[in-house]
Amino acid sequence: MSGANKNAASPSFLSDKSAKVFVAGHRGLVGSAIVRKLQALGFTNLVLRTHAELDLTRQADVESFFAAEKPQFVILAAAKVGGIHANNTYPADFIAVNLQIQTNVIDAAYRFGVKKLLFLGSSCIYPKFAPQPIPENALLTGPLEPTNEWYAIAKIAGIKMCQAYRIQYSWDAISGMPTNLYGPHDNFHPENSHVLPALMRRFHEAKVKGAEEVVVWGTGSPLREFLHVDDLADGVVFMMDSYSGLEHVNVGSGKEVTIKELAELVKEVVGFEGRLVWDSTKPDGTPRKLMDSSKLAGLGWTPKISLKDGLVDTYSWYLENVKQ
Ligand SMILES: NC(=O)C1=CN([C@@H]2O[C@H](COP(=O)(O)OP(=O)(O)OC[C@H]3O[C@@H](n4cnc5c(N)ncnc54)[C@H](OP(=O)(O)O)[C@@H]3O)[C@@H](O)[C@H]2O)C=CC1
Ligand SMILES: C[C@H]1O[C@H](OP(=O)(O)OP(=O)(O)OC[C@H]2O[C@@H](n3cnc4c(=O)[nH]c(N)nc43)[C@H](O)[C@@H]2O)[C@@H](O)[C@@H](O)C1=O
């Protein structure tokens, strides 16, 4: 149980499609996209556990799982995730659950001989007033956005844990920092979800009911960068195969829109014809968080799906899978 891989750079991830890959959180937005991508590439030995089958906050259960299954690769997409309201309302859950899941999985993966692990953070790790676009080295250079600082602190700890294990054990743990994501299998909860699925559902329900207006939170002025989750999954596989470094890597689309522009676009895709009403009692969150993804572009990866196409795809999935 001590050893694990001493080589910081593993053999190519894509060279062995029969390798055992544990995708943690495979029923979520990101995990399900990664599973689709790996299956499309021909991976035949994916290890998957639902939350009910394996609670990753329970250290002993996580260790028993790794001891029994001995996966060769781990992609950690299980986490406590939510939008601005959920982050603001459940700070204890966001810090504690995320610290527990990532600490248990990263440590067990190392100790039970996993060759390579990819940890997923988020663009909220960066200071609220970071330079734009935000380079990787802006980490820990200023105060965080208060609405998500608990989640951000957990994610920063995950990055640092991967770095520490790489430094001390020469173990191949890497971290990807996605921007705001969306797509099939997103969480469409009315309050706890992120803005894009929340608005898609609200516009859809308003259209069905023939409502004249839809309430949108905040002022509409914050800027956000959105990436379709299928692009993210492609980027994750690219990093598993091509990146073995100490520093975390930004994964973004490079394109930002105001929340007002996003709301107008979602309204158009859904076909709602009424008015938008802004509820300025709700928080805006960070004013802008466009990431600098030139490091990943320099390694050879760029996204492909436009926001408009991604919205059309997501709404079509919503209509088939979510609406009552
Ligand atoms: N969505 C986004 O916009 C962004 C996401 N990310 C990151 O991507 C990763 C995945 O996020 P996303 O797919 O959106 O999140 P989801 O909420 O869609 O999925 C998270 C998954 O983790 C599982 N999970 C949660 N807690 C546990 C637990 N204790 N034990 C086992 N499984 C658990 C969930 O299962 P269950 O539902 O059954 O609890 C779910 O399948 C996270 O690390 C997140 O920080 C980064 C940037 C943006
Ligand atoms: C991915 C990222 O997600 C979270 O950060 P966020 O980007 O602020 O996330 P959000 O999608 O919830 O909001 C974006 C903007 O949109 C506005 N907004 C309008 N109307 C609705 C609405 O109906 N719901 C939501 N949620 N937001 C709305 C909202 O007021 C805000 O200005 C982090 O907590 C953290 O988890 C993280 O890493």
C-alpha cells in the first residue's frame, strides 16, 4: 500500500483503452460527459459508483473501494456543486463535503497505486478582482469573492494537495480549472442551480404557462465565460493524455457574455416572448471571471462548441429528459 507510481509523467492515457479508469461523480454534469467521451473513444473498463453505492466523504469506504478495485487512472468529478445561492446558503456543506471527498480520493488514489489522477477545481479559485483574462499564476494573489469563498478554499486545497503529492512522492496528480459549465445532465433546480440551467427552466415554464415576465437575479451586468461540458470532457481527456505538470491548468472558452446577454440568448432559444424583470436584491457575485486559457491552447487544445449551439443542444436535452 505504500508505493504508487514514482514517475511524474505516466505513459499515454489514450494508448491503453482497457485501462481501469475510475470516473468519480459519473452521474453529474461533468462526470457523465467524461463517461460519454471515454466510451466514444473505446474505453472498456470504466469503474463507476453512484453516491448511494459509495459515499466519497467516508474515508474507510473510499479506502476499501480503492483496495478492491485498484483503478489505474482517476478523474475526480464528484463534488458538492451549486450556483451562487447554494454557495451562499450552505457554506458548511461546500467547504466540508468538498474537502472530505477530495482528501479521501486523492490520498487513497496515491496509496493504492493509481498512475494518474485529475482533480477538477473551478474558476472561482481566483481573487474577486483578478486581472482579466485570469492567468493561472493569479491564484492566491488577493481576496476571494465572498459568495463562494468556502467552495473556493476547498478547491484551492485540492490543487495544493495534488501539488504536494507530486512534489513529495513524484506522483502524477494534475488539476484542471474549468470555467462556468453547462450541458446535458446539468442541475435544473430553481434556486440551487447555476444561472444557465436556472434560466432555461424558468423561461420554459413561463412559455408553457403563457406568463408575461420572468425574474432574473442581480443586475445583469456581471460577465461570465461559458463552456459546453462536452468541450470540457474533451479537454479533460486531452490533459489526462498530454499534461503532467505542477501548475493547475485553466479550461475555458475564451468568450464572455453579460448575464443580460445570456438571458436574452436563453430566452430566444427557449422561445419565451415576454419581459425580463431584474431582481437586484439577489447577489451579482464576482463582476467578471474570464480565464486565460492560453496555456492549454499552447499544449494543443481548444474548444469547439459555440454558446448558441450549446444552448440549442442543452434545451433539446432538457425537453427530452427534464420537463414535466
Ligand atoms: N458545473 C459547473 O459549472 C462547474 C463545475 N466544476 C467542477 O466540476 C466537477 C463536477 O461538477 P458538476 O458535474 O457540475 O456537479 P454535479 O453536481 O452535476 O455532479 C457532482 C457529482 O458528484 C456526486 N457526489 C456528490 N457528493 C458525493 C459523495 N459524497 N459521494 C459520492 N458522490 C458524490 C454527485 O452525486 P449525487 O448527485 O448523487 O450526490 C454527482 O454525481 C466539480 O468538481 C465542480 O467543482 C467546475 C467549474 C464549473
Ligand atoms: C461555476 C461557479 O458558479 C458560482 O458562481 P457564479 O458564476 O456567480 O454562478 P451562478 O451561475 O449561480 O450565477 C452567475 C450570475 O448569474 C446571475 N443569475 C441571474 N439569474 C440567476 C438564477 O436564476 N440563478 C443563478 N444561479 N444565478 C442567476 C447571478 O446573480 C450571478 O450574477 C460559484 O458559486 C461557484 O460554484 C462556481 O465556481
